[in-house]
Amino acid sequence: MISAAVPRRLKLSRELVLLAILVALVIALSLMSPVFLTISNFLNTSRFFVEIGLVALGMTLIIITGGIDLSVGAGLGLVSVALGFTFKAGLPLPLALFLGVGVGLAGGYFNSLFITKLDLHPLVVTLGTLALYRGLALGLSRADAVSNFPGWFAYFGQFYLGAVPGQLIVFIVAVAIVWVLLARTRYGRYVYAIGNNEQAAHFSGVPVARVKTALYVGTGLLVALAAIIYTSRVSTARADSGTGLELDVISAVVLGGASIYGGSGTIAGTVLGVVIIATLRNGLTLAAVATTYQVLILGLLLIVAVFLNEFFRKTEE
Amino acid sequence: MSKAAAMPRSETGRMPAGVRTLLLRPEAPALIFLVLLAIVLAFSAEGFLDPANLEDNIARVVVLGVIALGVNQVVLSGEIDISVGSMLGLCAFAVGAVGESQGGLILPLLAGIGTGVVAGSVNGALVTLGRIPSIIVTLGMLYALRGMILVITGGRWITNIPSDTRALGLQSVAGVSVPVIILVVLLVVVELISRNSTWGRNVFAVGGNRRAARFAGLSAGRTRFLAFVLVGVLTGIAAAIYVGRAGGVQTNAGQGLELQVVAAVVVGGTSISGGRGSSVAAITGAVLIGVILNGLVLLDVPAEWQSAMLGALILLAISTDALRRRLLREQPS
């Protein structure tokens, strides 16, 4: 109906709007706090958003296929407990780390079993595994904490290369890998195809179940990475680590333009979404806004973001 | 339902028609499981059969059950509401604050219901008018409402609530506690509305096949909107019971309740994909959760394992539902 150039320009405008929001945020927050607009603060902020960002990469792909994973926060807690408490029980830390990664992969695979084999909606499945993983973490740790890690473990979450935090480098590498995967490979096209019309994708020969399994397992891997970085950053393994992470992650992905109905979304958008949310959180903290208000603001932000998204989509059509 | 009736003809052909109809009710598997579990607990857990313990099993799930009645209608209509944990907290604060300053029972109760209706209407409007998926709306509201509690109260707890405000949680009539009576009355009322009113039938139609319902001239938007409002009304009533039983309100009141409510609804036998289920199913699920939690305590299982049990139970219930649907599909009609 409309020439191809018009949607392209409008699509650009969505990311421009995001950038404009980010700029406005930065200006507003730097007025509220003098230390906000400094390079050291930005680098410092990045230490906190990498965990959200890593998981958001996997979540973007899942949301593009029309799925969702609510269990990521609980999964982070379970991985943290798994590595911390096996270490406390006498397992050498490198092995405990591998075990943690294994738990993350297994958690993702367990989610995918219900979703692909039983054809259940990811929402209910991951709502169930959210309770299960958090409960396992609580039960196994008996609501206790482990914190006497050896010094080298701090590298994962507290290492600096010059002024650049180590996890920022991990994040940039992960972004590059997932971006290539989504935008430049056949696998990435499969992800969009499933999100646009799962049945049509199936009949066109897309291995739907295998792609979905890979997505949830891959997200499990990212959750495990985030858990290791988080546990190292706070030097503590606790069952309640990552509580509410799913809200931050889903907000970032949706803010970045991925449709919750599936079929659209980009890594660039998600990264912008992650940075906006991290900026907001960091800025609000620096401006001494209580965390209670931050919860309220984040919840409202999620709803507004989805609303704007669907509004943009309608203009595009 | 016609599909369901055709299913087990081969195995149950010799059964009396009444028994077969009963076995095909959505809540039948959960009820059978509940009876079996009660028998097992009666033998293994000391004190399970005490009348006081049996009533406590139900009394402890009244808040859960009342809210589950509402969420059950939302799920039947093909949507979901996971904001109820925070909604209960906010309603409980409304009840507590009005009770603290005004006393009495009616005003605090109305304040609770009013708060619930407003929150439920926001959910419903965003889902139906804003066309945002209910999971996102209610996930956002779960956090926004909890944030609102903290902002409004500034972290303050309400502790000195007069006893007449607490009447719904404290009193008992003829040896049966008021919360249990309220639960039974609401179950009957909601089930009657669900079976006999136009709206109640529309909920099944919209949840079963929204496009078909729309082509048949039903207002899918209004039907779902009212389901969300019903959740608000029932959460307001539940809040008055909660305040009555607890005697105070903390800022984390109702935290995590949304998981138990969804668990109650799907474990009881209401299909998460909408269109199939009943109010009896929601209450069966709630009582089942109460009995399981009670059993864990009686069997000395540490409280930390409760969440894991709840999660396993949800997964078991939805898997059973999925297998049932698969069997129905494979059965030649």
C-alpha cells in the first residue's frame, strides 16, 4: 500500500524516540545530581546493567518467537546457590562454576521441554518454574548465604581493564554474538519466522521445536553467566539473588521495541532499552529517590512502553 | 464440552451416565487427588483429622480462595491476572487505614472493595481498550501497585485496628468461622452467576473462541473487562478478611499470593487457555494447596520448600491439562 521507504523512515523514528528519551533522561538526571554525567559514573553504572543486559539478549529472541521467560530471576538465584553451596560443601570452585553453568542450561532445557513437548504456553510454564527454581534455591540453601569465596573469584564481577569494568567487555562480546546470530544467520530468520506465524514456519520446514529449545537453553546459559557475575560482584551466594530481574529484563526488551506478540524486535533496540532502564535506576538512586518509588516507576514504565510500542506499530501499518 | 463428552466413551461406556458426567467435570481430577491426599495424610500425619486442624485447612485458604474465584473468571475468559498479590496489599491498606481512623466494618469494607474495583478497572481497561496483553499489564501492575503501597504508607505498618473492623476475620457463627461461611457463600454466588447469567455464559464463549464469540455478536471487550473488575471486588472482600485475621497490615502484605492464586485455578482444573473450568475447580485447587501446605507442616518439612512444592504442583497440573487435551485431539470423533 505505502512505498517501502515510508515504514523504513518510521522504523528509524522509533529508535530515534528511544534515543531522545535517553537524552532527555540524561539531561533531567544530571540536573538532579551533579555526579550523574561523568564517565566514571557511566562505567560504574555498566557494572550493574550487564546482568540485566545479558539475560535481555536471550529474552529478546524468546519474545520475538512470541514466547516469554518469567523464570530468569529465579534461575539466577538457583545458579548462585548451586555454585555457592557446592563450593561450601567442598567442591573446588572451578568445578562449582561449571556446575552452575550446567544448572543454568538444565533450567532452560526444563522450560523448553514443557513448551515444545507438551505445547504449553511459556507464560504458565515459566510462572511454574519461577516458583520451582526459587523454591529449590531456598530449600537447598535453607535460606542461608555463602560468602567466603577465594580472592580470584572476584575477577568475574569486580575486575577492571583500565577504567572499564570486565563485565562490560563480556556484555559487548555477547551483544556482538547474539546480534550476528539474529541478524545475519539462517537461525535468526527462523526466530522471526516462528514469531510471525508459527504454523506457517512449521509447514515451511523450520525446525520450530529445535529452535525454541535452543533459545530457552541459550537463555539459561546467559542466566548462568549473569549469576556468576552477580555472585562475584556482591561476593555472596543467596537464594533471593535476582528477585524481580524478570521485570527489568522484560521492560528493557519491550522498551527496545520487541513486540510482545512476537515477530519483531532487534538487539540494538534491546541494548538501548537496557541502557535507558539502567540510567533511570542509577540516576534515581543518585538523585536519592527511594527504591520504593523506583519499583513504582519501573512498573508504570513497562505498561507505557508496551502501549507506545503498539501505537508505533499501528502507525507503521 | 461436546468434545469432552465424546472422549472416554470406549472406557466408560458401561458407567451410569450421571457418574460419567461427574468424572468429566473439570474439577474431577483435583477432587479425586484431594480425597486421596487426605486419606494418606490421615494415616501418616498425626493431628490431620482433628476438627480444629481440618477447619484451619480451609480457613487458611479463604483469602486465597476468594481471590481465586475472581481470577478463575479472568482465566476462563482467556486472560490472566498476576497483579492480585499487590492488589490485596493495597486493598488491605485501604481497609486498615479507614478502620483505624473511622472504625466500624462497613466503611473499611467499602474502602477495600472500592480500591479493588479501581485497580481491577485499570487492569481491564488497559487489556481491552489499550490492547496490551494481560500478562504484561498485570505484571506491570504487580510492581506499580506494590510501589504505590510503599509510597502512600511511607513504609509504615498499620497495627492498631479496632476489633469491629476485624469482625470478618475473628467472629464465628454456630461454631463455623465467618471467613469459611463467606467463602462458601461467594462460591455459590459466583458459580450461579457463571452458569446462569448472560455475562457468565459469555465468559466461556469468549474464552473458548474469541473470534467466534465476536462473530456471534458478543462484546469480548466488555466481558473481559467485567472479569477484571470482579477480581477487584473479590480482592477487596478478601482484604477485609485478611485484615480481620492478621490484625495488622505490613507493606509486604500479599506478596507472592499471585502465584498461589494462579496455582489454585489451574491445579483445580480450569484450563489456562480459557473456556473450560468452574468456580468449584478454583476452590478445590485452593483447598488442595491449603491441605498440601498443612501436610508439609505436619510432616515437618521445612518452610523453605513450600515454594518449590507450589511450583512442582503448577507444572504437574498444567502438564495433566496438556495431556488431557492431547488425548481429546487424538480420539476419533
